[in-house]
Amino acid sequence: QNYLDNADNFESRNYDQNFLMALSVPRHILVGSAEEDLWADPINEYLSCVAASEYFKAQGMTGFVHPDREPQVGDAFHEGDIGYHLRPGTHYFSREDWQMYLKYLNF
């Protein structure tokens, strides 16, 4: 499908973000979210990490290690093969994102 033809029609897609994340097995993923980035939808980015975790675990990886709650601003979950952080602000690649990515890579 052509993405531009379907960008505003999410219901017509026959896949979700967690399926795309699962394609990266056996590589690691780090998702960086921003609290006010409503177009990217930080809560559903987080839930995609939760859902993709089963694919990682099926391949003997640790998946997504996280508490049983929605993320709070300032949270960083870097213990598993899927990492996630939520920072304040809007949609842009911030210095805080860079620091989180570098921290995750050095884990």
C-alpha cells in the first residue's frame, strides 16, 4: 500500500506498529516518545512496545521490561531488548533523546 494514500485512514491498515517492531528481531529497539507529541501518540507507542515484546520473547530475547502502568514523563525503561523513554515536550529529536539513545547503546 502507498503510505500517503492511507496516512489519514488508520482503520484501513492491516498491521499495527508492533508488527513492524517485531520485524527487527533479533535486533534491539529503543522508542523515544514526547509527552505532547499527540500525532505520534506516546501511549500507543508504549503499548506497541508491550505488544511487540511477545515476539522478542519467542525468539529467546528479553523483550520489553517495564512496570505494569502507563509511562510517566521522565521514565526510561532500558533493561530489555525493547527500550522506551518518555520526555516532556513536542515532536522533535532533542538533546535528551540523544542522551537516552547513547545510554541505551552503552547498556
